[in-house]
Amino acid sequence: MKRIILVLFILINTSAYFFPQEEYKSKVIWSSDLKMTRCFIENKGQFPDIEGEKVLYAYLADKEKYFLTSKGLIIRLDTFIIKKSPLRMFTNLFKSEYEREEEERENVQIVYKYIKAEWNRINTNELKIIATEKEEEYFTFVDSKEECYGYKKIVYQNVYPNVDVEYIIPKEYTIGVKYNIIVHPNANIEDIALIYSGDVSNIKTDNYGAIVLENSIHPLTDKMIKSYALNNPNEVINSSFIVNNNEIKFYVERPNEL
């Protein structure tokens, strides 16, 4: 069996939604804007646990946030609620535009929703998480005075026997996270299973074979770009998603013959 790679891409559809600015009070060294820095930042205490899961790395994109844990990926979707009452709406009629804007700011509640994309029955005893492609700049945060470096790629080795997963900041896209599943010889593709949980109301495939995650804020799209032999990227292999409720598995044509 050859080594093959399944290339996938999580895309956030944000075109019709507003998101509040990031709340982290951060000082960035060698960079003018934390959100413009496209890398996974190592966690040295500045990022809190999310629903009991320790955050190892975080990618603080402009309109979405990605957190890597020992189980996989957590995506945070941000939205806001403006608290209004009939009395406030009436009194606003007699206020200046500036006063109305100030009151709206005071009555905005930021809401965070989380979607987890975790590897089912992960090989915890053999799992190794390795950060690669280190950035030159580092970051300091109020909650952690240590130098926190960023990385372009985080590799999860032995997620399953002879199966690795790479999380990558894609160069060809300005949004989203790409993840590669690398299947080595003697691996069992049927072992690979991704479980979606959290703020997910429905999981379906679209006309192009991509996974669409419906939730309370806006849809997420999980695209399988292509699958190919690792030593020959031109050898494209037919592959697709298999959806079973909230579990995603992967079909690869004739895996034993590769």
C-alpha cells in the first residue's frame, strides 16, 4: 500500500454576518495586528480551556477562531445580541444619534458558539503533537508574559495506527483551516472518523460532495479538495465523505490496491 493523503479544507461562510472584535488584550511583538498574523499561536496560559478541553494552539482569524486540542479542532463562531425593550426604543426617539449609538454599545451581548471536530477513538497512548514551520515573530499576552511563538503547521502523529493529521494555515485561501490526513502503509482507512458536536443542528452533503454544518449562526463547509499518492501528487485517487449522523468517515477507492 502506498502512502496517500486526503486533503480537506474547513471554510467559514461569513459574507452575511457581523462579528465583534476579539476580546483578548494582547501586545504583539514584531506584528502590528494579531488578527492579521496567520499562524497557530502556542498556548502558555493566555487561552483558557474550552468546555473542559485544554487549548494547545490557537489561530485567531479576523472573523472566526480555531483552537487545537489533544482531540482535534474547536471552532468558535461569534455573534452578538442587542438588548432592546419597548421603553428603550421609545426613549431613543428623543436622543441624539451619538447617544443612541453609545446605548447600543452598552447593551450588546457577545455570544460565543463552539463546534468541535474531534477524532473519534483517537490513539491517545501513541499520539504526538508537533509544531512546525515556526514564525520569526512572537507574541506576549496580559495573561502570560512568556514569549508565545506561532507556527504554520501542527502535525498530529499516530492519531490512528499509521495515520497522521496535519492542520495547516492555507496559503491559497485567506480564511479557513486546511487539514491533511496522511495514510501510511498498513493503516486501516475505516479507523478514521471525525465527530462533530456542539452547536451543530444538521450535517449534510451538498451537490459537490462537501460537508455542510448547519448551526445557529451560519453554515460551515468542509470541503474535500483531493486525495493523491504522497509520492505522486498527480496520481489523483477517487474519494468522498461518508456521513452517518454526526460522524464523518472517508471512502477511498480501492485502498488495498494503492
